[in-house]
Amino acid sequence: MAAVSKVYAARMAGLVVLGPDGESIGRVRDIVLAIRFGRQPPRVLGIVVEMVTRRRIFVPILRVTAIEPNAVTLTTGNVSLRRFNQRPAETLAFAQVLDSKVRIDDPEHPELADVDSVVVDLGLELTRTRDWVVSRVAVRGHRGRLGRRSAIQVADWENVHGLNQYTLSLPGQGVAQLLMQFEGMRPADVANSIRELPDKRRHEVAAALDDERLADVVQELPADDQTDLLMHLGDKRAADLLEAMDPDDAADLLGELPDAEAESLLQLMDPEDSEPVRRLLTHSPDTAGGLMTPEPVILNPSTTVAEALARVRNPDLTPALASTVFVVRPPTATPTGRYLGCVHLQHLLREPPASLVGGILDTDLPSLQPEDSITAVTRYFATYNLVCGPVLDAQHHLLGAVTVDDLLDHLLPEDWREHEDEDDLAAHPRHGGDRR
């Protein structure tokens, strides 16, 4: 397929990046620009490539031999595996430029004069000197009457005003294009993406996401980034976010705050949502009580196997939580009535749908106590080959369940989400010198 000398930036988003032998290196996640003084068009410095390991690296544009409709091909497979860190003089096309406001002074588009327009795309062009530059800007004017979207217009770079480092740092920029990139992505991948954004854009994205989606993303961020976003949301939105989070994750986040701030947010939360969080905060974070979720799958003994399977099919459950149902006397909200036993998913699949879970209980499986240490919990999971285990109090009431994913979060270093995996670097032979 023939390479192109002109391309719109948004069409490059997600394109596979290939080495000269056709091996896949990753996918395009952004384009790095140098916005110059005067009316000189911005120069393309390179592309940000996300590898399979989710690490984002920088590939200089001089190493791009062809941009095709379905792929970007490099001149070499040797690239620097160092994580991309944006430099002060650099601007990211997708993360910072799209959705910014500009003014258009173009005789061909008098309808755009003296009004704010929003950048929806950038036209890139290969020059005679083999440099890629931003030659054109696609914009959309304000919504018309009755909320109708205006048509997209394309202006030459020299007729576009307001795209510079200062204006891009101003608050109030839209995030529609960024949110489109996040559609269909797993929360952990979205979290990884927004960690790479400048602080201003990260806060704007957080403000635009709905509570449920933001809660899923925040739960995948390092603790420092979690508290930073929470503090920039405002108290009311922060309380809404905490209500949407899993109680154990909300408790972990509140545990990072000063006691007065945590209590203030707890008081703003709905009592039904704050009560389980308060209970979790009474336990040390490095115990079974601090690790557990108070919302496992809990059933009464008269529940049928068919009903139990319907419960574990809930897509909001993690695979670990869906692996086991816990059977108790009423009430079934934690702390429950007397704990009777559990039924593993594999056992449910082997039983007739009309059977009652009370008749197929595993009553021999030992339980965890809330004061058990992480070491004790780890040995428990290893001994019984489990991914989810019950936590009971002295009166044999079910308080919650610990899952293996929560255990791993605490076994790994606190900053495991933030640092490179040196073993992973060593496993990839690609290398390179300075990215510029």
C-alpha cells in the first residue's frame, strides 16, 4: 500500500507501528509537536507508541519511513524503550491540541471570523526537506441554534490564531476527542493513558467522565494520583466518586487522606455507602479485614443453583469474586447472619439448576479472621488453591471476602504502577540512543 505525504492526525490514532521486517512494535497513541514562534507551522518531532506491555515510548519522526492508511512503518526496529516523558517545549497533538479553542482569520471562511472555533483535527504534511509539519487545522464552530453542530471547516495554519503554549495551558478546554480514544478501553489502560497527560488535561478528563467510569479508572491509579484527582474534583463530586467506588478501594483512598478530610467526605456520602467504608477503616490496611471487600456474592440457603449462576454472571463482578458464593442465614448484608459455608463456581456448574445451594455447601473450608496478617492470608490462598476466601468474626458472621487481586495489590511495592519493569526492558532487544 502506498505511503502518503499528507495525513490527518486523528487517522493515525491507534495505527499499528511496524519495524522494517513487518514485526509489530506497538500502536500510535499520540503525536509530539514543536509549536514554533511566529507563523511557522509546528514541526512533528515524533510519535508516542504504546507497546504491548502498555509502556509508552518515543519514536523520532526521522525513523518513520512511511505512513500508510493501516500502519506506520519504521526504518529500523531498534528503538529506545525508555518511557516517554514529555519535555517542556513539546506539545501532544491528541492530548493537548484537539478540543482547544482558536480564532480563524481566513477570507474563505468569513463565518468563522471573530468567534471561537474548536480544533477537531490537524493536517500533517511532508515537506521537501523531509520534515513533517502541521499545515492545516480542521475546526468546528460553536453549536448553532437548537444545539445543532456546525460543519467542519479546514483552514491553513497561517490563518489560525491561539495555538500556543500559553493558550493550551488555560482551563476550560474540551475533552471530547480524548474521551473518544478511551471508548472500549479497559479501566487499567485508561488509567495508564491519563497518567501520561499533563496535570491540566488529566483534571479536565476526570471532570468529564461519569462517576461510574471515573471510579473504575481511579481504582487503577497509584495512590498519589488518586488523591490528586480526588482533591481537584471538589467535595461534592469527590463524595459521589467515593460512593461509586468499591468500598475497599474507597477505604484505601480515604486512608491516604488526613483524618479530618476523610471524615468530611464520609459525611457527604450517602450513609448506605459510607457505612461499609467506615467499617473497613477500623481495620489495619495490612490485615484480612483491611484487604476484604464487604460485597461478595452472598446468598441464603434456599437459593437455587440457577439463581446463584445468574448472580455470578453479573459483568460487574471480578472473576475472583464470581468464583465463589457464600451462604448465610439472614440478613445477607455484611455483617451477615451465621455463616453456613460456600459453593465454588465449578460445583455450581455440575449441579441441576433446581438444586438448592444449602444442600451443596463446602463446610470444611477454613475461614480468615479480620486480624489475620497479609502473610497469613497469602499462606491461606496458597494452601487451599483459592482466589477468594471468606472473612468471619468471632461470632461466625461473614464480614466480607478477600480476593487474590486485592492481595496482589498489597504484596507488590506501593509504587508498582509507576515504575518500569527492568526485567521487561531486558527481555526486549530493541534499543536506541537519545530520542531527539
